[in-house]
Amino acid sequence: MRLRPLALLLTGALTALSLTACGSGGSSSDARSATCPGGKIRFGVEPFEDPAKLTPAAKVLADSLGEQLKCPVELTITEDYSAEVLALQNGKLDIAMFGPLGYVFAQQRAGAEAVASFGDSTGKVSSYTAGIWVPADSPVQGVRDLAGKSLALSSVGSTSGDALPRKAIVDAGLKPEDVKVNYAGGHAESLLALAKGTVDAAEINSQQQASATASKTFDPAKFRRIWSSEAIPNDPITVRGNLDPAFKKAVADTLLHLPTDKVGQIGALLAVKPAAPLVAVDKTTYQPLFDLATTLHLTDKDL
């Protein structure tokens, strides 16, 4: 159950970016403006959903950002969490959307600054929960009963799909090796493993549950949740820390004033309904995740 070391992922990680690059908004004539350094803005999004759904949803936000800043936005859905952190660190991305725990490592390794996240109908940052599910007729009643059972987790470095379920196992008094962990490759894949009966249990966060239920690929009545985490603040959109302060301010201000229909599509994939404007966040918003990394003795090498 040990996390894979980052060293295994470094070789070729930059080329592991899934280059779904889409130019949007603005023109190259704005190359030297404060809102368009280098002639384009490079925006990375972590692969928290099926790319067929995520790419068009993220492009709506990227297009709107580019139009407002009068600068082409190149969108990249990254291959994995480590590739996105490394790309930001190496100056290959200017803006990046991370899962909460991914942001912890991005802040520590690349100086990422959280500026906006998805708001709810009250104007506060929205949230979601991690969960562990089993078939409805499973004898497993709690996390402790997972001893000797197989558990599908999403992917290494995921907040709800890796770190929090593993902490739940330890909190239940089990040793990491007591549970047979399989990394499925993503939240959708973890849910599918449970639905197909190839594992005894699986992590399914509230976002994936909502999405899969809406698309009728998951019937909650056939399964049972045996554990749920506390609320997790939703994914932050970050800017690279060593960029021009004027650019960072312009990006933050623009994100916070985008129309709801420009953020609603990607927000819906995070179970944010109804659509609402992005809200301001900073490092303190995600302090519980920094604390989680400390509790589990996680470092960027674990990503």
C-alpha cells in the first residue's frame, strides 16, 4: 500500500501531459501586455473526470478567461497529478487547477498560489466528501471489516481517492498491508471496478457518485457507503508564484468575475449545482489538507 515514489514518475513526466491544447481568446499582438506574458497563457487541469467530459467543460472556462484577458489560453488536461505539479514547477504552466491535496504539493514544490475555487449558492467555497462503498449485500459493515479485502482507490496523490481513504484505514486500527489496495487509474475507474464486482470495495467520492448517478452508470441502491470523510473544500485554481504580480492579480480578478455560465459546466463535474460564481480562496482555505499531509507524513515524493 506504499505510495509510488515520485522518482518513478519524473522521467518523461512533462511529455506525459495529455496535450489537449486548445488556443482560445485574444491574439498574439497582446504578447507583451501584463495580461498576456509571452503571447499566451498555459492552463493545466488535473484529470479528475473522463477527458471526454472534462475537456469541453474546461475549455468553456479557458475560452472565457482568454476573452477577458485578451490572450490565447492553451488548455492542457494533464496525464496525472505529478505531471501537473512538475509542469508548474518547470514553468510549463502559468495557471493550474489542482485537487486539494495536489495543491498542497504544488504550493510546496512550485509556489502555487490558490486564487479561486467553485462557490456554492451562498457565496462560500463548495465542498465534497470522500467515501468508501461496498455492494449492498456485502458483509462489510465498516472500514475495519476491510481487512483481507480488496479496495479500489482512484490514483496516487488524489485527495478523496487516495490519502483520505488510506487515513480511514489507519484510523480504523488496521495496518496498510491489511487491505489489498488496487489503484484503478481514476475516480470513474474505481467506481467501475466496484460496479463490475472486481473488488470488494471502492472509493467513490460525492462528485463521482453524483455524476455517475446522473448518467445512470451507477445505481446507489445497489451499493452501500461504509465510510465518509468530513467536507473537503473544492478544487482551487492556482497561479504560479513567480509570475508578475500584475498578471496574477489580473487572473484572479478575472476568474472571480466570470459569468456563471462560463464556470457552471466544469463546476457541474465537481457536483456544484446550481452554477455559481467562483470565489476567492487562499492557502488557509486548504489548511486541513496541509495538516493531512503532515499526519500521513506525505511529501512531494509520495505524489
